[in-house]
Amino acid sequence: MENTSPAIQYFADPGLWLLSTANTAYLFGRSANGRVQHLYWGEKITDAQDVSAFGLIAEGDPVGDYDVIAVQLQRKGLVPVDEYPAWGGFFYQEPCLKATFAGGVRDSHLVYSRHEVKTTSDGLPLLVVTLKETLYPLEVDLYYKVVPELDLLERWSVVRNTGQERIELEAALSAGWHLPNRVQGQYRLTHLTGRWNTECQVRHDLLPDGKTTLESRRAITSAEMNPFFALDWWDADSGGAGEESGEVWFGALGWSGSWKITLERSADPERVYIAGGVQDFEFRWQLGAGEEFTTPPFTAGFTANGFGQASRNLHRYQLDYLLPRSHARKLRPVIYNSWEVYFFDFNEEKQFELADRAARLGVELFVIDDGWYGRRWSDRVSLGDWFVSPEKFPNGLGPLIKRVNELGMNFGLWVEPESVNADSDLYRAHPDWVYNFPRRPRNEVRKAMMLNLARPEVATYIFDCLDKLLSQNNISYIKWDFNRPITEPGWPDAPLEHQREIYVRHVTALYEVVDRLRAKYPAVAWEACSSGGARLDLGMIRHFDQVWPSDNTDPFDRLFIQEGYSFAYAPKTMVNWVTESNGSHSINNQALNLRYRFHSAMTGTLGVGEDLHRYTPEYEAEVAAYIREYKAIRPIVQEGDLYRLISPRRGSLAALEYVKPDRSEAVVFVYRHTEHYWFSAARVRLCGLDPARSYRVEGLRREIVVSGQSLMSLGLLPELSGHFASALIKLTAL
Ligand code: DGJ
């Protein structure tokens, strides 16, 4: 055995890689014919010798005799599939790679070439296994970044043309994942679905035979489906994994454009193969001599401790590795944003008044949303014209920002840089800058079209506009919106063969512009938004500090949206506003009490979006008190471990718990949305506490001191009566 790192071991004879994390093992190997094949992913293999002892790999198979190897491996109860399957030979499932070589050959045979173990800049072990085509000048580097303490693997691949003639890629996915073969049960898929105002709805479905595809073809991540999956083993006796128990394999893709995750099941024994990456519908990539195509990362993990642990591992990964480092450890400020109050109808005077009132509440970041620029009195004009409206702000933004800063708050601004209205100076000057097909109408949404960011001059224009705004004004935060999917993805000036690179180039250009701006203005924080939560993914979380999950701010609906969000994404990144009970979006038309609204919004990064002019002194004092309370618990909510104690999908009660990593403090939110049939009291059992310590419990009718053990077994009794009642309970270890 070549012992290269405790997390990455290579057994030269017979040629196996064992990736080990704290609790999991991932095993793949190369057969004598050079095929690199997946073998196992799941609970830890404690004795590395076992790997060789089992004689896991097929020997002496001729190249191309795939069936022979498959049968041999199947007899050993293993998954006989290529680690990164390419389309060719007898492979009929979803290929990770589909390439066309010179002369029109469209079938690929990838075999082992070499491998290397490195350490990433963030100190993580990295394995790179290079495959090469048996006849044509193509190489694929398979990257495996191991996050040992979080039981995660971050995988991506780089496809390289090492020859002189062009190679066309029809599919180049990030990774293929193979689940262990099982019998007497069925894999069950958990995923997030939705639409505008209804994002991140959790669904559990038994995986049917054949192929299930989760995808977006809209050039954005989409509200309809989110690039996250979890699979657990379901059988009639156990009912599958729960929040804190059971085996779960899960993953999320770091890509903010069109994407695809396919899950293919065949039964008896149950076999599941997952492939994911950039969407191959409307994708063709020309790989010129010496060029590379790098796929986005696809991060996945395994846990034996249920969906809750899967989420906590993904959350910690975002906090510790993924979120932009400049802000990752900073607590997110309390926001005020008047979008839902005024929409486009505001001016400097109104914002001055709001700023005074927001400061009194304890707001830390005062934001002006859509409407501050050009002639923007409605959503039909001025997108693209990023100059301050002379009508609304005759003196520029300077005086308002000065006032906001004097009041002790930072100032933030909304932009939607990738869109343009037909009625704008930008479109009049550059009608060719939008995606379009000649002789076809240019579809509009909110009278907006999409700028073609694949054009370098468009990316430069966007960078320059933002650069100017940020250099001339003391702006601490940008909310970057995107309000429509791309249609007619044509670029008439570009060579025909490059036309279908647009969906990828757009996203890459977006990341590049934001990264350049971040480098130049490191103090600025960035929020991603897309008509609510249509651009929520690990790609955005790598480049942005926080995300707007939904335009639906109804506090009860939000419990469901926020729950789904938390399956994959960290609470710190999730922005929640307290808005008018009967807010301007009039969702559900229900007036809920302030306490419930705050308790719903306090579970991530808090904001307020109410009409502050309507506040009475008493109401203002109440709001200020909630904001003070939020600030006191903010480190636990934003950086703690989340336990979803009771899902809102289960009944009339929901509960969430956030525990500080050292288990010295915790907060519990309990929500009761209905009381009927004289609902008897229900105890809520906590998780993640230190059983040996005593905790002071505040927020019940009277303060008590109880052991962690009892809080986790006997549980708490939150006395909530009536509809839409809620409690915030604080625990401090003594
Ligand atoms: C959609 C966003 O989700 C809202 O928060 C708001 O910023 C509007 N766009 C502005 O047009």
C-alpha cells in the first residue's frame, strides 16, 4: 500500500483508492484493463487490509469486455460501473462524458493514466486521477477533494484536448455517484421542488425504475427544482431514515445555470447511479487544441445519522470552506428593506424618514431595493441604466448614505445587472447585446430581456457600472437580482459551433464579474436573489454571502420554505424578513401576530420589510425588543448546528433547535399554527446537548434548570395555546 494521506490511500496492488472520512469510506479501483470502476460508498471500512483481502477487483479482463468485468464484480456484490462513465461500448445509462472526435467517432473508452495526491489551498487532501482515451487525444482529470471531518467529497472533472484537432463535447458532467447494491427495500429520493413564492418544498418519493431527472433548462438554478438530492434506504419495517437516524446519501451541485442530476434505478438487487453537472440540453462545447473544460463541483456525502446530520454537514461545509472567506465568519447584519412597502414609489425624503426609524429599531444595514436608478417608476423601464435617478435623488445617493452612516447603519443597494428593459438607454444603444434568434420575437418578462454575458463587452459594461457605483458611494452590500429565465439563447454574431456554449459562459462570466468586484471591494457583502429563490445553489454560495429564499414572506408559509432551504443550505445564508401581516404581496391575506412573524424570521439572517411610518411608539418598542433578542441569539442561529425537531409538514406543531458547537448554549423555536379539539400539550424532545451538563431554560412560563439528558429524553413543554402561537426558548449550560 502507498500510504499517501490518512484520507487518501492508494493500494498499488491491485490498484485501489480508498477515500476515508471520519465516518465514511469511498472506494474505487482500476482493473487490469485500466477501467476505473466504482466499488463502494458508505459506512467506514475500518481495516484498510480488508480492502485487499476481499479481492475486490476483476483481473485480466481485455479492454472493452465490459460485461465480463461487470459480471465478476456483481458476483462479489459490488457496483460494476465506471467511476466516470463515458458514452461508448455497451454503456446505455447517463454518460458523464459524450464526445465527438475527428472523423465523427462518437464513442469514448477511458482508462487509467496516472494519479496524484495534493493538498488544496484550504488544507484539504485532494486526489486527482487522470483517465485517457485509448485512441484519441483526450484526458479527463477526476478531482476528489476530501472533507474528512464532515464526511463529504467535493468532486469535479477537467476534460482536456491534448491533440491538435477539435473535439466536441455533448455532455461533460461533474461526477457520477454509485450507491451500494441492496435487497429488500427501495431507495427513496428526497428533493426540493417549487415555483415562485413556493420555493424549496421538501418531497420524499420512492425512486421508480428507470431514470428520474432533476433539472433546470432555464439558465438559472430555478425555483422549480433545486440541485440537491438525498437518498435513503426505505423498507416497510423501518420506514426509511429519519431526521436523526438512518443512512442517507446526499449531494448538491455548485452551479447556478442550467443543470441536471439524473438518478437511475434498477431493481433486484437495487442499484442506483447518479450523474450530475451542467445541463447537456442546449450544450455543445468546442475543445480546441490544448483547451480544457472544467465542470462545476458536485459535493456529496454519506451519513448513518439521518437527514439532520446530512444538512448539518452541508451547513458546516458552507461556513468552513465554501462561503467567500472575507465574510464567512462575520455575523450577518439585521437588514431594513422597503421594497414591499413602496415598490417603485419613493424618493430621497421618504428614505430619509425610513432611515431614522430603522436606526431606532436597531437595524444595521439599510437597503434601497429596485427603483433608485434611471427613470424607474415601474418595472417596465430603465433596467440597464445604472445611474442614480435625478428625480428621486436630485443630490445623488451621497446625502442619504451619509445620513444612514451617521445613524450607525451601513448602506446597501439592489441591482439587476444581467437584465435590460427595451425602454432603456442601454438597449437603444446596444440592441444586439441581448440573447436573440434572428427573425424571432424577443420574449419579455416584466418588459425585460436578458443581456448576453458571454459577450466580453457586456461583462465589462456590468463590471464598470458596479465599479462606478461602489467607487463613488459608501456601499456595504449589494443585492444582485435576476428576474427572468433566459429565452431565445442565440448569439447571432458568434460562430455557429459556439452558439451552444452560451448557458455555461453566462454563468462563468457572472462568477468572474462578482469575484473581480469582490477583490476590488473586499468589504462589500453580496446577496443573491432571483425573483425570490430561483438562484439558490452551492455555486451562488461560493460567490455570494447570503441568498433571498422567496418573495413569499408569509411567516407560516416560510416555515416550509425555510425548512426545505435548510435541507441543503446554511441558515446563515438565508435572509428572512418580517413584513406586514397583510403585506403588499398579500400572500394568503392573513394577519399574523408580530411575535410569530419574528420567530419565523429569526431562524436565519433577520430583516424587516414593514412600513415603518405606520409604527406607533409601542409597536416600535416591541419590534426593537425582538431585534435586540435576535442579536443576542444570532451567533447561535447563524453559526450553530441546526436540529429540525418537528417538521411543519407533520402536523400542527413545528420546532427548530440551534446548538452552539461547544454545546454551551442553544435556542429552540416552537410554532403552533392551529389548536383544535382541545389539543393536549406535547413535549418537544431536544437534540445535540451535552447530557452531562445542566442547562438553565428561559422562555417557558418559569425558568428551570434541567440536565441535557432530560431535555433530550423527557423534553420541554412549551405551553402554546391558540392559533399561530410561538415560543423562543433559550438554554445556557451552567
Ligand atoms: C424580485 C426580488 O425577489 C424582490 O425581493 C425584489 O428585489 C424585486 N425583485 C425587485 O424588482
